[in-house]
Amino acid sequence: MHNTFISVIGVIHQKYDLDQLSIYLEGLFPILEANFSDYEIILVNNVPEWRIDDAIAPLLPALKKQIYLIQLSSRTNKNHAILAGLDRANGDYTVIFETIFADQPEVILELFAKSQEQYDVVYLRARERESSQGMKWLYRTFYFILKRYSQLKVDEKAHNTRLISRRALNSLLRLRENLRYMKAIYSIIGFRTTSINTEQALPNDEDFRERFRTSLVAITSYTTFLRSSMLLIFLGSFLFLMGVIANALKVKFTETDLLGNPAIADSGWTFLVILIAIFFAVTTLNLYIMSIYLSNIYTEMKQRPPYIIESVQRF
């Protein structure tokens, strides 16, 4: 028995989470009861139209009294739902525990044992990701950008399941960014971090649009990638313009182009249209990139809460 108060956070984000809820809670109960002097289980329901009281009602009274149900009033992204649970956690250690590990509650003991080696953050690391080859290529590209254009140390195979010490959690909660990407936040706060390997693959539990929005938030908020891209676009456009000017002057004075081909210095309608189209596309791209940054700034300035709680329920 560890003389430790531990908080366990579970997020109900999709149908699978709801289906596994009973197994999830019944598996946690004996592990937490036997190994920790005090504990709490914080459930965050991120699907307002679902009422999960029926799934909790048949459970043992000793288990139900340890459950806090946070009902969000409107659906938010998973990172913000996790934050809702972290804000409520009171334990010496907090574990974000995904429902895909519902049949492996002993994982919590492994995370805790590793943390006693003077680590503040311990997470589970998968060997692979459940996705198509095309999506794996996109993930590799995303994480390459994240690592190349930032100082973040982000593990592309990290599960959301992790244990966080009280002092690390206090530092994390001070970062009240509305555009939140949790893996980047964990890297920003620092503290000693390690991982435990698991055979459980990373789930493909988000649709493409949600993954795209999350990726866009991460790239624009935590890296210099788009700023660097705009510089490269400008330099490329400038070099192209210099080449066009040099070619026009060479044709005018030597009647040969830069490749040595004979040419006549007459106005070319097609060339002019192509040139205008290229610069219009470059200008539009630059404006789009700027609009993303302006949108991010506007979102942060409004300081809207990342989530709104409808109720907090005890059983």
C-alpha cells in the first residue's frame, strides 16, 4: 500500500469510451483500492447528449463514491476535455488513463513505480500506429515539422496515457493557452520525463478533419514552420523574377534566351498570363498563412474558456 493520493482521469470522447466504461471502472477499482491510501476517479463526458449515469449506477457503492463526473455543456476537442479533468485533479499524482487500456489497469502501477525513480512525467509509448500507409506518411511529415521547426521534444508514438506529479501538473495548469496541443505542453513544462513501452498500438480515434485542425494548431502555435516557409516562398519568387528579367534582357539584346535558344523579343500573352497567375498564387498563399496567425492571435485575445462545465456529479 502506497501512502499516496492518486487521481485518475478518463475522458468519454467517442462511442468506444462509453461502451468500455463499466469494464474500465471495475478494473480500476481493485488496483486503486489495494495499492493507494486515497484515490479519485474523474470522468469527463465530452459528449453532452450522452448521460452516463446508467453505466455507473450498477457499480459497487465503494467504487461509486470515488467517482466525480464532469459533464461538459458543449463538445470540445479532446485536449480541452483532458484539461477539464486536470483542473479538477487533487492527487499527489495524476494519471490520464485511456479506455483502450481498460483491460490493463495494472499499467497504473507500472507508471507509478517508474515515477519513483525521480521522474515527474511517465507516459506509455506504442510500437506502432493504427492507420493507413498514407496517414502514417502524413504523421511522419507532421512530426518532422514539429521537431525541425521548434525546440519541442515530442514523441510521435506517445499515448495520452501518462502519470504526472503534482509539481509538474501545477506548472502545466499555469499554461492557459486556448490553442492547446497537449504533447507540446508536456514538452514546454519540462521536468524529468520517461516512457514505458507497450504493445498497444496508437488508436486511430479521430476523423481526418479533427486531426487536420489539431495539426494546424500545433504547427502554427508551437513552430516557426510557416514563417520559414513564407521566407522561402519570397526568395523563390524573387529568384524567379530575376530570372524572367535576365531572360527578357538577353533576348532583347542577343536574340537568344538564357538556354541559348533563338528567340524574338515580342510580347507574349501566354507568358504574361502565366507570370501573373504564379504571383497571384504566391500572394494568396502568403495571405492565407498570415490569416492563420491573425486568427490564432484573435482566438487567444478573446480569452474564452477552453471548456464549459454543465455539472459536477458525485455518486
